[in-house]
Amino acid sequence: MRGLRAMFDTSANKKLVEVDGLKMYFPIYTGLLRRHTGNVKAVDGVSFDIMEGETLGLVGESGCGKSTCGRAILRLYEPTAGSIKIDGEEIADVGFDKLRKMRPTMQMVFQEPQASLNPRMTVAAIIGEPLSEHSGKSRSDQLDRIYELMDAVGLNRDFANRYPHEFSGGQRQRIGIARALALNPKFIVCDEPIAALDVSIQAQVVNLLEDLQKQFGLTYLFISHDLSMVRHIADRVAVMYLGKVVELAPREDLYADPLHPYTKALLSAVPEPDPVAHDNANRTILQGDVPSPSNPPEGCNFCTRCPSVMDICRKIDPEFREVRPGRFVACHLLNDTKMPAEPTAAVEA
Amino acid sequence: MPDGGLPSVLDVKDLKTVFRTRRGEIHAVNNVSFHLEAGELLGVVGESGSGKSVTMMSLIGLLPMPPAEVRNGRVMFEGQDLLACNEDQLRAVRGARIGFVFQDPMTSLNPVFNVGFQIIEPLRKHMGLSKSKARARAVELLELVGIPDAARRLGDYPHQFSGGMRQRVMIAIALACDPKVLIADEPTTALDVTIQAQILELVKELRQKLGMAIVWITHDLGVIAGIADRVMVMYGGQVVEQGPVRELFANPKHPYTRMLLETVPSVTGERAERLQVIDGQPPMLAQSPDSCPFRARCPLAFERCEQENPKRVPVGPGHDAACFWDVDAGAPRDV
């Protein structure tokens, strides 16, 4: 099957990450007997591919499941269902030993540089930890590699024996990035890597991530709630709402012509740093709050807040399908044209 | 000093706040002067550590002293100098004539009291309303800030509200005594964009209805562009530039403001191949305030920036900047 699929895949790019029907439920136990009474459906059936060398932006509001999705893809959680292939290897259900051997290819940069760096370890020890765990290099080789990584992320070698608290937020994030790069990964999940940083430092870190991508041919899943930064860094963008991807499109298409009502509302809610634009802005202001992922509404997850909700939306969950080449949307509004159901790649599996 | 015809409701002059620490003094606020006109919204922008919150806390004596010390300055509000007031006098101002909204509504609301109690408390204390009158006013306030089913929700506790709703409750508390000035410290930073849009819309509405003056502290230039009348940019404990919002965004005169505006990507318009960066790290406030705080990161810095700290000079109508370099002329300024 894979051979056939590869034959038809004419694009030069190879799929590095293939996520299909990923579900991540967290059980809720209540009562005296701690009975399993429900699930928090943090990620509820997410499918997408990431090409080699590409940056896929994953955006959404807090609680939409974007971070959980990123963690589940690296098997930092045990996914409830679905398949995750990284570089052709299924990782959703492999055993611990095999998974551990695959860890060097996939790494993560976390949101809070403060919380993700051990305050009792020096910078060299932090960056060197993956090396001593996985590489089997001698100590002096490890130290060479640590210096090399510090150079790559723009940290002064003289600071190798300092502790994380001696660095500013931006520098700490550089330490986190150097650690992620230590084992020459192919794929890095960046989970809100700039959210905790100041505006003037955010740009520095984003530029660094872009440089490293070019230099080492990295593939990123860039998780963020900052739509303007994602527009800058991502090649394609997936928008999540309440555990599901509602729209997935190439960057320019998504920002110029969003198709899903949620994407439209989200983009129009971003305040532009331009007072003139604000006066002319025609905003869609969503009413209400995001429903609880433990009790999502029937039908489309967005039906409780959607400005163009129809009857069907409250009954049937719209299918996530390719409505134009390369553009995937889950919305009934785009289904009325009744296009013949083509077997698309996403549906195939 | 007010330069328009409007009287200022709040006039801050040469405010200087230091923190005494074991490692020496931290110059958190350094000779900050500004005024607030009746009914206007002043946006205060700056990165963390730029002194924007400490400035506002100093005004109304909310800083722990020691280690903080307000060393100099005058804060005129309704004919009295707030810095010369004693605790009782300040208490009559805080929460009554000057209202506050803080960043994180979860930590600024008391989790063990229901929201009704927290709204009613200032009404009883400051305005001396009876229980039933205060309760009626509380319902009115919750309705004003757009909380549905207000009468029933008075009995709910903060954790029963969502983030956006909690911030609405905070705004209701701040507005309870009909303040003349509202100080909002990063009120939408903890919120999602769609919820932020709701709160911004609410604030615009409330301004029209109630007409109070607002100081809005944020690091988000987008938010400032949308709601402020006038903007004050802070860096390293100082005001580096101040001007009407359109003028400041169109003609920034301080190198920091310029670069800051360039580093922020946008969701519309041209997408830059590479983001502009401001090199270097945010300033250490422990350093002496005798030179320009931005000099280490400034591409235009020259000798004088090391020797003196620039004062704010007028650069346009109602617009001033603290920089020795005239960016338009491309030469040092003669001051």
C-alpha cells in the first residue's frame, strides 16, 4: 500500500510526520468509588501530514488541545486512538524500548523556559543530558558537541557552567533549543516557544528557529496562539477548536481567505498594530465562551458560537475534507455545492 | 502638563521609585511625568521590567515599602497630592475615585468569597450604601459589564466563571464606585484573542456610557492601536516617547519605538521574509540612571548617550521623545 501511495505522491517532498485520527482522551473519575464517568476529549480525531523541511503552524485558543496534540504526537502521552508515523515508523503503539531508540529523531521545545530547565543543572549539563542518555559519546566529545550547540543557538561558550536562573528569558529559551538539537533530530515540536518572552525577544527566537531549520533541514510543528507570528514562520497552518482541526491550509491562503467561520472570527479578533486599520476593521466578535471539552456540543463543535450556524450543524459533525486543492475544512457551509466525494489522501487510511 | 484645553484629572510629575535590595538600588521608575485628561484613554506600552506597572502602583501607594521607596515626585489628583496623603486618605481614593483592573482575574479575585460579596464590599465601605441598595447596584454593574443572569450569578464563586467572565467581574468591581480614573494593568493579557476582542469592545462601550479616564497598561501594540487616544512608551523605567496614537504609530521618533513597531508581525499586509530584531537583552535596572537606558541596544547610540540621560523634548504636536538623535534630520539634536 505504501509503495502505491508513494507512486502517486508526485510532490518532491516526503511526508515526515503522518497523523491520522489521533484521539487523546483524559478520563474523568468521580464519586466515592472513583468510577470512570466521562472523558475530557482534549484531542478528538485529528489528521494531518507534515512534509520534510516544512513548518506546520498549529493555532487555537487555550484549551483547544493544541499542546496536548503536540505532546501526544511525540508520545509524551499515550494516545487513546489513531496512528502517528514519524519518518515512516508507526509510533502510536510501539513498545517503550523501541520508542526510546526513536526519541533522537523527535524532540520538543517547551513553552516555559523557566519550568523546563532544571534549576540545579548547569547549562552544559542540560544540553549534554540527551547526549549522555542516547549518544554514547565520550565526555570530551560530548563537551565539544555542547560548545558546538551553544554556538549554533548564539550562547556564549563561557556561560556553559552557569545555571538557568542567571539567564534572561530569551537566553533560557536558547538553552531549551540547544537541548532539543543535541541529537540531530529531524522533527521538533515547538510548543508555544515564544509565548513567555517579551516582544523584542520573540523576534530573536523566531529568527533563530528559522536559521536552524535552514541549517539542519529541520521539520517543525509550531504550536502557538499568536496568529501573526505563525503567519511569519509557518508554511501551512492548522486551526484547532475544541479538540478538532477545523481548517488546514497553506499560509497565504488561510490568512488571505479563511474559509471556516471560526478561522474568520479568530483572524478578525487579532488587534493589528495600526490605529488606522482599527477604524476600518469589520470585526466579527464571537459571543460566549468555548464549551467544555468533557461535554462538547452535539454536531459541529463550533455550533454554539458560530455566527452562521444552520440546523444541520447542531446534528451532524461536519467531515474534515479537502474543499480546494491543499485546503481542508470541516464545515457544512462549504458542503452545499455537493461535489462528488473524491477519495482524498486524508480519507484513504 | 496638559497642553490641550482639557483639564487633567491626574497629573504626575517627576515620579521616582527605587527598590532597595541587598545588591544595591533598582531604579524601577525614573523621573516619570505624565498627565491624564478627563475621559481619555492613555495607553502605556513597554516590555516586562520597563516600569509600567510599578509607576501605576506607586501613584496610589500599593507598593510594599520597604523595599520600595517613592523618592521623588508629585501626583495631583482632585486637588490633592497622593504622595503626601496618609493611608486613610489613600484608602478613600483607592477603589473609589480610582479603580483598578489587574492582569490575572483569577489571582485578584478572592476565591473564598462569592463575587456578589466582592462587588458589594466597596459599595458599602466607600459609598455607605445599605445592604439591599448595594445588592441592587451590584446586579446593575454585572449587567453593565455583560454578564447574563446577573442576579443569580452574584452568589457564584470566581472559579465558576470563565476567564473572560472573571475579567468582566473585575471591571464591575473597579467601576462600582463610579471612579474618575480607571487603571487597567494588562487586563486582557491572560485572555484568548476572541475573548480579548469581547473585553475591548466592552471597554469602548463603557467609556461612552460612563466617560471615565483610563490608563491602559499593556505590551501589546495591537491592543493599544485599537483603543488608546494617546500612547506613552516606557523603557527601562522611563518614558521614552509619548504622543497621540495615530501620530505615534505613523511617525515614531524614538529608535526603540521604531524598532518595536517593526518587530511585530501582522496578520494582514506584507509578510517580511525575516523579522526585524532588537539585538541584546532588556536593560538591567540596577545600572545608574545617568545614561540613556536604551543605549546598549540602540543602533544610533553615540557618545552623548553614555554620558547623559536624555530628557523628553517636543517632536510634534502633543508628541515628545527622549532621544539625543533626531531621526528625521539624521543628526544629533541640539538640546
